[in-house]
Amino acid sequence: MAEGEYYEYVVLGAGVSGLGFAKRVSERGKSVLVLEKEAVVGGLSRSIHYKGFYLDFCAHRFHTKNKALLDEILTLPGLEMHRHIKKSRNFMFGKYIKYPFEVQDLLRAMPLSLSIPAGFSFLWNMIAKRFKDKNKLRSFEDWFSYIYGYKLYEVMARNYTAKVWRHDPREISADWADQRLQGEDLVRLLQRIIKKIVTLDFRSYDLADDSLAPDGGPFYYPLRGIQEMPDALSRAAMGRGARILTSARVLRVDTENRIVFYEHEGRQVSAHYGELISTIPLHMYYRLQDRRDPAIEKHLAGLQYMDIIFVYLFLDVPRVSNDHWLYFPDQDIIFNRAVEFSNWSPEMCPKGKTSICFDITSFPQSPEWKMKDEALAERTIIDAARVGYIKKEHVIDSLVVRVTHAYPFYDLDYKEKLDSIVRFLETDHEHLLGRTGIFRYNNSDNSIEMGFELAEKLLAGNAASAHTYTVKQVSY
Ligand SMILES: Cc1cc2nc3c(=O)[nH]c(=O)nc-3n(C[C@H](O)[C@H](O)[C@H](O)COP(=O)(O)OP(=O)(O)OC[C@H]3O[C@@H](n4cnc5c(N)ncnc54)[C@H](O)[C@@H]3O)c2cc1C
């Protein structure tokens, strides 16, 4: 074992939260070591370079309402981000319907037997919900029906939610919806749709309008995959003295003596730390640190991350659609979403060719996780051709990539389990951070913000408040 060095901060994981943290503390002249198990930085926000194609995990657009963060990212040296207006459609009722929904599309696609009751249910619900207690909403179904009415929930959300999470929406916590679907924005969108119907206004929406959909509107994307963003964060941190090691295997964390043991380039090394920041999955961090508690192990056993399978198809045509995203709620279509990379940046694909990422969410016990790569690609091609999205004869190659710990899964009692795990693992000198590290359904902008925020708290010597946040108290 090589002689240990001392760092004021050691970070486990070089996803964007860990890199954001490292950037902030290194800018203030602090010593920081980041240990990443993969060969590249970026975590979930990384890209693959395959036979001339650049591929993200699904695709990662960067968007944020935090102007200071946006400016900081857009001015990172060596990073060129371009502004896009989100284009996406849902495959519903056998047709591709624009999202945000447009009146003519909805009227054309949705049978009147559904649209009339859904419209009435929405209007009735606007009155009825004044008499309901929002604090009693427990499940995703409760939440969605409370905001939009039960009928609209059935039409718009039940299938897709059940498909993505592989659980009945009654078994999924309302917190997920609360974090991801900002109710008021969607209500305003639906009010606009109803107004358009009533006034027979068939003009298209101005998609540059930020308020159309909670996550709609403009976003930023680099030239060759989202990887360029974590790479730029990493360069900025290293430029200020941060040490960021990839292909580093963490072996053990001795919390009593504040030492992390790891393997890098065939050598076993130890590093003493002032503060340790873990952005890695909770179960992994629990196993690496040395304290044990059977009650925490029981909670960990009941807390699950969801995995994801990406099926990439490569096609011998320049483009198959103009969309950034397509969503497929039907249960008999194997994939949830499709992303065509040539619409994100022309440099993502060789000239005259395009590539599409189809994602399939999964648990280790799901049948799709056990399917062979060839069978997954075959089934994806069949389904994508069946819905008129691609032509089978255009497919020249395929690639299947499986990623574990992609999504925190919020069952009905995840919060109690998580709170006790967080309270156990966070101490005066060990802190959890990021989407994966704190089991928080974050986008990348929130993950970076969390890294900055934790850095500011620790730099201010405010360890207590840094370690006492729980999931509900993190304001993202
Ligand atoms: C399919 C998908 C699509 C998404 N789309 C978007 C989008 O369009 N826009 C957006 O803003 N966000 C998107 N996100 C969310 C975004 O990816 C995350 O918010 C962000 O990347 C999380 O960063 P993080 O640092 O918190 O976690 P992670 O990226 O999970 O970082 C954790 C790091 O720890 C490393 N690690 C794990 N175990 C160890 C170990 N034992 N030792 C050392 N290192 C270890 C991992 O390799 C990883 O690099 C998407 C996520 C997914 C899954």
C-alpha cells in the first residue's frame, strides 16, 4: 500500500454532481481528489463513441432556470453548446401527436368518447379539488387525478407511468410526480388547450415559449454528445488543481480514521480526507464504509434503483424524423422513448447516416434485462417499424448498452427508508450528494447545483447544515 496523501475533500464518483463540487472547492484553493470507477468522467451524463457515431444515454439536454448556473456552464472553456427548441411527439391512439398538445392533433387523434369525458372531468376537478387535502395525496395516481381529474389521468398518464416504472401508479409515491411534473404549469397548459378549443384557435404553439410545458422550451446541447459538458467541468476543476482519477476502484472507507483506500493503475493507494463526499449508489457506499447496522441494511434491501437498457440502431439514411424525443406509452411496444441524434447536432452521426436510442427501463428481475442483445435489437426494430417510425431495411447496425442505478424508484414508503439511511450514512465528515448519491430524481442542472451548494456549505464551515438535509428539505 502506497503512502497516504491528505486531501481536504475526497469525492467518490465523477458524475456532474461530484465534478461540480470539485470545481467549486478547487476554485477556492482547496485540495480535492475525485475517484471514478469508469474510464471516463460524466456518470449518467456521459457519451459513447461508436464507429463514428456519438451516443448519449438516451440524450441529455441541458436546461435550467438558474441563470448563474447557465452562464457558468455556457462559458466553460472548450465547451460549445448550441440552443435548441424541444420538439417531441407522443405515439397515442395509433398517431404521432405533437407535445405540447395541439388542438387539431388532439381532436384528430382522440376519440370523442374519450375527449369529452376527459374535458369534463378536468373542468369538474378544477372545482372539486378545492375541497380536497393535497397533503393526503399518497400515490402517483392520487396526485395526477387531483391535479387533472381521473379521466385525463387515465388517458394521459396511467399507461406510460406503469410502463416506465413497471409498477401500478398506485404503488408509486406522489413525490415522484411532485418533483418531476410541475402541476401548475401543466394545468396552465391544459387551460390553454381548452381555451383554444372553445375559441376554435387552430394556430400552432410558439415552441420557443418556455411556459408551454414544465420541461419544454429551449435547451442547450454540445456538438458531440453531452460528454463534452462533464469533460469541460473536469478540465476546469483540474485547471484549479483538483486531482480527478478515472478507472479508480474504491476498496474501503475507514470513517473512524478518515481514510479512503483505492486501487489505481495496478497500485493500492490510501488517501486521508477532511471531508468525504459520496455520489455513488447508497448500497455501494454502505458496503464500502465500515459501519454496520442491521436496521439500515433492512431499509437498503427495500430501496431500489431502476436500471435501463439502451438499444441503439444505426440507419443508412440522413434522418427519420425531426423530433428530439418520441414517447411510446403503449405497453406492447418494447421501448419507452426514442431519441434521434442527428436532430441534436449534425456532428453526432457520419454524413448521410442517423442513429436512434430506444430506452427500456427495467429491474434486474424484468424479462427484458435477461433478454440477449440480439433479441432486444430485433424486437426494437420490429416495434419501431410497426409504428411507422423506421424502415427495417435502413438498419445497418445495432448496439445494446445496459446501465444500472439509472433511476431512484420511489415506492410508497421510500421516504422513511431513505431518511434513516441518509441519517446513518451522513456524519460530521461524510456527506451524500447528487442524483445517485442521495437517491434524488434530479436532472443534471440540479445535480451540479447540489454540488455547488454542498461545496459552499462546507467551505463556510457549515458541516452541520450540509449533513442534515434530507430528501424533502433539498429544494430542487
Ligand atoms: C436515461 C436518462 C436520461 C436523462 N436525461 C437527462 C436530460 O435530458 N437532461 C438532464 O439534465 N438530466 C438528464 N438525466 C439526469 C442526469 O443524468 C443526472 O441528473 C446526472 O447525470 C446525475 O449526476 P450525479 O453526479 O448526481 O450522478 P451519477 O451520474 O450517477 O454519478 C455517479 C458517479 O459515481 C461513479 N461510481 C459509482 N460507483 C462507484 C465506485 N464504487 N467508485 C467510484 N465511482 C463510482 C459512477 O460511475 C458515476 O460516474 C437523465 C438520466 C437518465 C438516466
